[in-house]
Amino acid sequence: MARFEHYYAYFLLFVTVLPAVMRLAMPERVAALTSERMAAPRTRSRYLKIGAVSGGTSILAAVLYAILWRNQAWLVLAAAIGLLSGAEMVGNTRWFEPSCLKSQNIVFGVLYAVAAVATWLVLLR
């Protein structure tokens, strides 16, 4: 694995482990913070756009992987994590009540944990 890819693999591990731990260890607190952040319609609109761009970019990366870079496993994981992040942002804008966000945090916490394990097994082991 090239030096850049090795650093990026650890970055992907960090950006999946941290959200997984936070969402699974304290889903109520994260839900309350997210609900406060999403209270303003303008903020929800901004996060919806960011989530859509993240999802679209991830899909584009997956297409490029399929066409050009089939031997780059990190690109698949980066695309999947970006899509997961975008989906969470869009979900936060749609269901921003704390009760909805709590269950959403648990679901996304599990998905981030799976992404962290996949990152470790595919890129770092």
C-alpha cells in the first residue's frame, strides 16, 4: 500500500470509528445536539444540499472505480462512507425530532461500525 493510501486508510478508520462510538454510546445526547442544530429551516436546507452533494459525489466515485480504478479498494470504501455520511445528513434534515434522531443514531452508529470494520479488514490488515 502506498504511503498516501495508508494515511487515507487511517483517516477513513477515524471518520468511521468516532461517529460509531458517539452514536452508539450516547444516542440521546447526539440526537439532542442534532435536533438543536436542525431547528432552523435554513440550516436544514444547507445540510440537505451538503448531504445530496456527498451522496452524488460518492456515486460518481463508485462509477469511476468501476470504470477506471478497479484495483483501488480504498476508493470503494471512501465512496461507501461518503454515501453513508450523505444519507445521514439528508435523514437529519427530514426527521429532526429527538425521538426520531435517537433511533436514527443507533442505525447509523451500527452502519459506521460496520464501515470501520470493513476499513480495517480491507485496507489495514
